[in-house]
Amino acid sequence: MANERGDVGGKEAPLAGVAPGLAGVHGRLRIEVGDKPVGTLVVEGTHVELSDDTSEADATVACATDDDFRKLLKGELNPFIASMRGWALLKGDRHFGTRVIMGLRAGSPFATGAGEGA
């Protein structure tokens, strides 16, 4: 499957792809930077898609900065450390939100170089 690409947090990034660590996880994670909703991560098992639809979601992650938002999508943000340092806050179904963030850490289609060379 070829990744679609677009602008994510001011950087060129895939808008959809495969995240093996999210097998069996389904739902919507709204993402906010500061108090502004920036998108929703739609999770359908291993397929994830970043949508600009910020309507209903199972959980919301509020990132302190745009850089924290990019790190989250790339799987570089540890949700426990981020929470303790005030970089990110989960609201709603925190169990689901944590599973999504940890699943992205296991392999994110938004990581630099993900999906290239195929």
C-alpha cells in the first residue's frame, strides 16, 4: 500500500499507513496543539489515517507544542514521560489513547523514512 502524503504540523508526512503495533485497536484519537484541534487519528487495526475532521473521538491528546505533536505521530513521544513533563495530556478514554501512542512507538507510518523504499 502506498502512503498518501501531505502536510502534518508543517512537515511533509504520510497521512495514512500501517502501524503494526495497533493490531486489534479501533477508534479515533483527536489531537490538539495548545487548545487548538489539529486533526484526528483514525485507527482501524493496523491502518491509521490522519484526518482533519475533529468531531467526536474516543480520546483526545493535547500536546503542548507543534514539535510534541510531530513526535507523537512519529512514535518518538513516550506518553508517560510526556504527561509527567506537561508535554501531552490525555483526556477521555486514556486507556485507548495510551494504546494508540504506544502502538505508534512500536512502528509509525509517520516516522521519517517510513514506507520509503517499497
